[in-house]
Amino acid sequence: MATTTAPTPPPEAPAATKSPTAPKKPKLSKRRRREALSFYLFVSPWVIGFLVFLLGPMIASIYYSLTDWDSFTPPQWVGFQNYVTLLTDDPVFWKALWNTLFYAAVSVPLGLVLGLWLANLLNKQVRARKLLRTLIYLPTLIPLVATAMIFRMVLAPSGPLNDFLGLFGVSGPNWLYDGPWVKPALILMSTWGAGAATVLLLAAMKGIPRELYEAAEVDGASAMRQFWSITLPHLTPIIFFNLIMGLIGAFQVFSQVYILVSKGKNPAGYDAAQTMVPFLFDQAFSYYHMGYASAISWLLFLVILVFTVIAFRTTRRWVFYETEVK
């Protein structure tokens, strides 16, 4: 008699593996919550000030740059017409841009070289070093308006500078009225503030390890070789900082031109020295072309941004940091 075998039950499916649950974020303790609240409380004035007094006006100026607005009547939308007019049909804009570029191209490198030279001199063991450091830094503490008034007297036709040149038989020019000499006069005034860069470079020089100079002296390196191979590479981060700040300040030069070169009494000199910010000021507050002036400000911002990006892109070639391995 044949026997039938019962069918074997199918194998049980393996239990589904549970995905690991993400660890719960630990709750902040009462002390941590209090610290976080204190942080937001103390940082809130800066955040509110940034949003209200900086970011808000920036966004508004973008809008106004696309309008025709005189600050008295409602703005009229014109799109990119202000930018097109500036770039294609306003010779004063290009002249102001050229004057600004010329001023920055000469004054910034001159200030860097002068600050480096003064810092190297003050780093030596000489008498009255503290007094000399104070005297070099002191001009940076004088308000810019007072400095401009001093230079107006110094650069006058019968001023001390022309009297000094007269001792050598040189007839000094009319610095603030002759067109070709106005920009050199402004550049000469820019060297007055080299003390700030000098102090930073001098502090960086004090941080260079003395052992490097001692090793170079053992190898027979001259003082000039030590400066180029040891001192200068260690100063490149400070030089780079001074370069960026100098570029931004040079492109925004205003008070010197506005005070030294009067537009009403000296139209020829003002035309030769007009830079971007005085041009913007005239359009905004003399002719009430607020939308046009907003467009000028954003073009100036783009110019500064381009030169700043170029400076940052070149840092790998000449800026040396001790923590980096070249």
C-alpha cells in the first residue's frame, strides 16, 4: 500500500532587517540654552543694524539704479538704461574711472613701499626708536578734513613745498590748479597715512624668529639677502592685507578731492582730479539723479570686486604662510 508524504511547509521568510535609527540629538542643558540665548541677545544689535542700515539700503539701491528718481517724485522704472548710458554715452564716467584707476595704481604701491621701508628702518637698533614710531603713526590719528586743510596750505603756490623747491632753483607748479599736477598732489597726500601700514609691518617683523637670521649669517648671507629671503616672505600676509585695504580706500577716495579741489573755483583742476565717488556725489546731491548715482555705486562696487578677486587669485604665487607647505 503506497504511503503519501505530507508536503513540507515553505521556508519562513527571513525577518526584515530594521534600519538603524539615527541617534537622537541630545537635548541642550539648561546652562547651554542660557548661553545660546545670551549669544543671540548680544549679537542681535549687530544683526538688526546690518539688516536695517546696510542690507536694506543695498537692496533698495539696486532697485533705484533701475529707475529714474530724483528723491522727490515717485521713481520711474527704466530698466538698465542708467547702466547703458554710463557705459556708452557718458564721457565723464570714463574720465572719473580713469582718474580713479590712475590714483589707485600709483598711491597703493607707493604706500606699500613707503610703509615697508619705514618699518625696516624702525626695526633697527637706533636711538629714539619709540619717538620715531610715534611720530610716524601720529598722522593717521589726525582727522582727514584737518589733514586736507594742512595740505591745502602746503601745496599753495607760495606754500612751504614750493619754497623748498625754490632753494634748488626749481619753480614749483600750482599744484591744485594746474591739471597735470592735481593727481600727483593727491597721491603725495596719500603717503601721509603710511603710518598705519608701517605699524602692522613692524609688528610682523618682531614676530620673525631670530634663529633664521642667525642661520643666514652663518651661511654668509648679506643684510640685503636676509631681507629678501627671510624678512619679505614673512611679511607677505601683512602686505596682502595692506594691499586689499589700500585698493578699497583708493577706489573710494572722496574727501581729499572734495576739499582740496573746489569745483566752483577750480573747474579745470576738478575735472583733472574727479574720481568715482565725487562723481557719484555730484550726480546724487547736486543734480538729484539718485537712480543714476545708484547705478554708479554698483558699477564702482563691481570694479572693486574685480580687483579684489584678482588680488586673492594671485596670493598662491607670492603670499607665504608659515602653516603652509610650499
